[in-house]
Amino acid sequence: MSAHGVAALPRNYELFYEALSGRLPQLSRELAELGHKPQQDSLDALGLKHHLVSHAALAADRARAAAQEALADMASTLKLALAQKQSFKTELDHFASRLAADPVAGLSEFADDAARLREAAGRLMNEENALQHALETSAQRMAELEGDLAESRRSLNRDPATGLPNRLALTAKLDSILETERTDQPVALLLVSVEGLREMAEQHGGTVASKALTKLSTLFRKSIKKNDFVARVGQQDFAFVCRDVSVENAEAIVRRLCQSVEELKVTLPGRAHTAETLSLAAGITIAQPASTSADLLTQAELALAGARDGAGILSYSAALGRDRGWTYGQNAA
């Protein structure tokens, strides 16, 4: 980055990582088009366009600044409108005072006063119309800014490559289930690794990996029940939260997922009759009465590590935690 004159900002690091990882091919192309020494404003525009997590704060700051500007414009317009109304009131008071002081004044004098009042009323109507237009424009602008802020909030919880919830959203979901929702039904966390996905990206490029991710995210969305949850939590890792399932049910769900993933075919560019295949390793854990989201994630990660060692599918147990130097205490399964 320093060779290209790019500041060492966290959001720039994420931007370059996402571009070089191949997960967002369009971002890679657009970053290359910026040339050897891209301007920071241009880099920020790309990060905002692709809703990168590190740019959400920047988007919120810009939206707040724009909202403050819109409110300042509205206040200025209202101030001007009030001044015009005060001017009209002054003219009207002057006319009323003259009429009270000299009710038999010449018609020509009253005609002149009436003409001035008519002109003042016309100016007031014009200002009122302008105020209405300004308020409508400001309201529309504020609605657009609210949309931008909502998009920024969504980007904090979404994986940009698949549109699935990310790890932050997964933690929030687990917290919600464990702390505020019903806990009398078993809750399983399935952590799966798509084996071969990283190698596919390295050997065949980001476009092929992006195609595979699209197929996987579609498959995973269709594989879960209405009240279940799926998230992308790593380059090749996905997590599923399943309600009202036992360990046996969870293992059956994973086996179906494994079969579906193995049946996926990812064709290679220019090689219509050649396709890559993928497989899954999976770690499973079931929530206990005193479980926290951190507990479940640690247990699932330990089980997944064991599955990658050759088991394929592995459910967490207290013995597994002890073997790997971590124990969940009295509630370990």
C-alpha cells in the first residue's frame, strides 16, 4: 500500500484485502482502474459502494454531516419565511393604523396602501410556496439519508460476497436466543468448513470462487427451516443455528448438507465439461442451560478442528474440550 501512496488506515487495509482475496471481482477491477496512486476519496467511494464493514462508520459520519447540513438549510429557510411574514404583518399594521387614525382619508391614499399590501401578500405567498418546496426537498433528503444509514447498519451484519449474515450477526443471534428467547427447546450450532474452496480461489481465481460462493449461499439458504439461521463466518466457514434439534438430528442435517455440497459442480472458465467439487467438515455443539454465545462458538470451533483432522463430522464433548485444553465446566455435554 505504501508503494502506491495509500494511507495506512484500517478501512484501506480491508479494501485491499477484499480486492486481493478475489471474493469481490468487481471491486478488484474498479480498484485496478484507479491507477498507481489512487486518491483517498476514490478509495472511500469504492468501500462505500461495496458496503465494506470498515466503511460503515465513514458512511454514518457522512450521513450525519449531510443531515446536519439539511437541517441547517431548513432552519435558514424557516428564518427567511418568518422574516417575510413579519414584514407583511408590519405593512398590515401600518395600514390598519392609518385607517383607524383617518377613516375619511382620500381614496387614492388607500389605493396606494392596498397596492403595497397586495404586493406584500404576493411576496409572502411566493415565500410560502418556496418554503413548502424546501421542506419537501429536505424531507426527501432526510429519507435518503435514513436509507443510507440503514444500509450502513445492514452492512455491519452482512457478508459482502454472499449477502448472508456475518459473524457479528451470528453472535447477536445466539445472544438473542440464549438470553431473551425461549430456551426450553434444544438449540444446535453447526460450524462447517467448505473444504477445497480456498484452493479453488488460489488455482482458478476469484471469479470461480465467487461463483462457488453464490452456489453455496443459495444452497445453504434453501437447506434451513424458516426459524433457523445461516451465516458466513470466515473465508470458507459457515455457521447454522438450528432450533429444536438433538445431536442426532444435527448430525443428520450435516450429512444432508455434505451430500448437497458434494453434488455441486462449479464449472471452470473456458472448460464447460470440467467442474470442481467441494466437501464439508463440520463441528456440532448443543446449547446447555448456562451456555453463552462465546461458549457455543468455542465448542463448535473445537469440534470443527477435530473434524478437519479426519473425522468429517464431530460433535463437541467435554472429553474433546479437555483434550484440546478447553473445558466448558459442569454443563459440557
